[in-house]
Amino acid sequence: MVRIPKKLRDSSFFLVEAHLSQSRLKSNRRGERGQIAIEYVLILVVAVTIAVTLTKGLVNRDPQDPGLIIQSWVNILSTVGKDLADSPAR
């Protein structure tokens, strides 16, 4: 039986352990990349949902329930259409 000095045993154990740690880190990074991609897709879905909801609420062209911007624009057009600047009753 060959005796291996303690210093050599410790250093070889350290090298093996370091190699295993690196391979674990690489596999974790692969998993993290997938998780990051899923998180970005979820953020994109949330952002699109919020944008669609705001657009429907602000720019809805339904005559019974117009959106906020459309209603404001109709009010501006009716005010301009009344032409109060030339009114003699001023």
C-alpha cells in the first residue's frame, strides 16, 4: 500500500471539490437562464395585459360607453362647434 502525504491528499481533494463546484455552478446557470427567460415572458404578458386594459378604458369608441380620451375629445369638439367667440350674447 502506498502512503500519500497529507498535503498531497488535501490538495487533490481540494482540486476535485473545486471541479465539482464548477460543474454545479454551470448547471445552476443553465437553470437560471431558463428561469430568467420565463420571468421575462411573464413580465411581457403582464405589460401587454395592462396596456390592453388601459387602451380599452381610455380609447373605447363604443357610443354607449366612450373611453376617457374619446369623451374629452367629443367635449372639446362640441365646445369649439358652439363657436362662443363670435356670440353676441357675451
